[in-house]
Amino acid sequence: MEKHRAIPQGYMTVGEVAKKTKTSVRTLQYYDKEGVLAPSAESEGGRRLYTDKDIIKLHQILSMKYLGFSLDDIKNRLIFLDTPDDVAALLTEHAANVREKIAALSESLNAIESLKEEVLQMQSVDFKKYADIIINLQMKNDFYWIIKHFDNQTLDDIRNRFGVERAAEFTKTMNHLWDKAVQFKTDSVQPESDEAQEFAKDFWDKIIEFSGGDMGIIPKLTGLAESLNDNDNEWKKKHDTANDFIGPALEVYFSKSGLNPEGA
């Protein structure tokens, strides 16, 4: 570190840097102590002196700190700012991090708005359901709203036996299968066809996998459409169309395989 008898032109004291960057002196002293931002020079009287280049580095540190990086991470990720390419690389990295932060904040905002809608529609305070909805939103399960239609006993059963994440994965899988069934129905695929029977086997295997062979919970899951309100007509229509295909396909599958769904 350079030492100067007086403060030369182009150098600033820690107080001046703090004022210029709206950062506290204590913060700058802490960064110096931790080896994150050391001043470029020191006066003979022991005053720590900073340059404009140090201020750019400080902005780099503050930006990374805002984005959630720890001081150890920041130490390892600081870029030398000796050439225009170095500065451009720094700005490119920061821009990518800011975009990532914006995307995360946007996702959080959408989740908050979605949860607010569910809260108002439920007309009651139920933090267990709120927690389940949040987990499903985080898993990007588009059918998170179904949760509010289950009674608490059924939800407790699902939570205790399967876990919320597994239940959410099941819902996503079943939604994919329902979409496929709707397409088969639209294309007039016959229940006896090979592709319909392959679908029926896959559908039934997923039911057995999720339920562990306990059929007691299945009617509560597959019969959910009956309890949906008018706001869910689009989903109910899809569900009914899918079942128009799934029911006959399963009947053929059970008959051919000799399975008894009541005793599965």
C-alpha cells in the first residue's frame, strides 16, 4: 500500500468515500478488515485513502451483497478492473445477476397474488392449506388451487401418508395424463386400442403407486370435480372429458388383465 505525507489529488478519505457512496464509515472499515476492499494508499498519519477505482470496486461489492452473496463469495468473485474488458465482464455478470433477481422477485410476486386469490376464495383462515398452496406454487404446479377444495381430513391424510411434495408431483402427473386422455377422446381413440390400453395401464400404475394400494383415498382424488365451483368450469369440463375416455379404457384394462380395482 502506498504511503503519502498528505492527501494527494485523486485520493479520498474513508469519510469522503462514505459520504460519496452513501455507505457508513463502519461498513468501509469492516470491508477493509475482512480483506474485501482495502484502500489503495495510506497517509503518514494513518488515514486510509481511496481512489475512484476503489469506489467502482465498492459498487461491485455492494451490488453482489444486495444480490445475496456472502462476503466470502464476493472475495472469490471480485474481478480485476484493469482493462475495459474487465469492466465489461463485471457489468455483464452483474446484469445477469440482476435479471435473475428480477425473475425471482417476479415469481415471488405472482405467488403472493395467487395465494391472495386463494385466501379470499376460501373465506376462512387455514394456514395448513396456505402452506400447501405455497409449496405447490414453488413447484410450479398449475393446479395448486385444487387444494382449497379438499376437506381437512383428506389433506391431513395426504400430508401424513405421502408428504406435500409427493402429492404435488402426483397432481402434476395426473394433470398430464388427463391432458392425454382429453386428446384421445378428441381423436376418437377406441378404449380397446393398443394405445388406449397402454394409457390405462400407465394411469392405473400411477394410482397404485401414489395410494400404495389403498383405494380408500382414490375416490376423494378422482371425484374431486364434483365439488368444484362455477369458477372452475374449464377444469371441470376437462376432467369430465378425460373421464369419459379413462373410464371405458380402464374397464377394458381390468377385464383383460383380470384385475379387481376394489381389491387392488
